[in-house]
Amino acid sequence: MNRWTYVIIVLLLVPVQTTWLNGISLHAVKPDLALLLVYFTGFYAGKMNGLLAGWGVGALMDLFSGGPFGLKIATLAVAGLLSGLPARFFLDMTATLTMGMIFLLSALNGILVFFFHQWALGGIELTEVFRWTILPEALYNMVAGGIVFRAGVSRLNIKKSWPDEAPLRPL
């Protein structure tokens, strides 16, 4: 995938995430397409590209969300960095690995957001937030990631041909 295709995908991601996914939300929980994009970028293109993709996508999401600026940047950059780490250990990506990693990253993302809100607002119970928001969103992201993997990513036959230390290589 070249850079322009990736830029178009990132620019279309924000309106799709904020408008169209409300139709498939379950009790205000919807899949996080930004997290899925950052995960697949980090796994296939390396941890530095995942970090940069997380920063860029997070900046766009923060810019258009109306929420606190920097929260999505931080959480998606961490997710992009962490998604590039297992690529050194796993040569072949499977649906089970994808779904497990997306579940863990989504749960970590939700916990980081919770602790920011706990610090900023206070008075929110972790057990309630975990049961009604973090866990369902992680499960929804896990299923959506498995569908994306099965539908397209596994058929692309992407080969990792450059080291992680070379950021900004073509995707």
C-alpha cells in the first residue's frame, strides 16, 4: 500500500468512525477503527511506523472529537508501538493472534482512558466502567479485527522487508 492510499484511509476514518458506526453501536459501544488501523500498521510495518500512525490518527481523532486534546494521541501511539513488538516474535499472523492482540490493546486503551478520566474528573468506579464499557468494546474490537483480518488482510500476503529502525518507509 502506498502513502497516498494510506493517507486517504486515515482521512476517511474520522468521518466513518464518528458518523456511520453509530448505526451498528450496541448500547453506545462501537468498534474503534482507529485502533484497528494502528494495530495492523504496527504489526506489518514495525513499531516505529505504528507509533507514527498512532500519533497521526490520534491527532486527527482528537482534533475532530471535541474532547481533551492529546488523549487519543497518547493511547493510539502506545497501541501502535505495542502492536509492533510481537511482529519480531511471530512470523505468520493468524486470526487467533490478531483477535487476542486487539482484545489486549483495546482493554489497555480503555484502562488508560479510564485513568485519565479518573484523574481529571474523579469519582468513577473501575469495575463499573470495565464491565459496561471497556470489556464490551474490547470484545467488539476483537470481533471486528477478526473480520477485517479474514476479509482482507490475510489475503494481501504482506511481507515485512525492512527493519523496525527505519521509520517512514512505504507501507
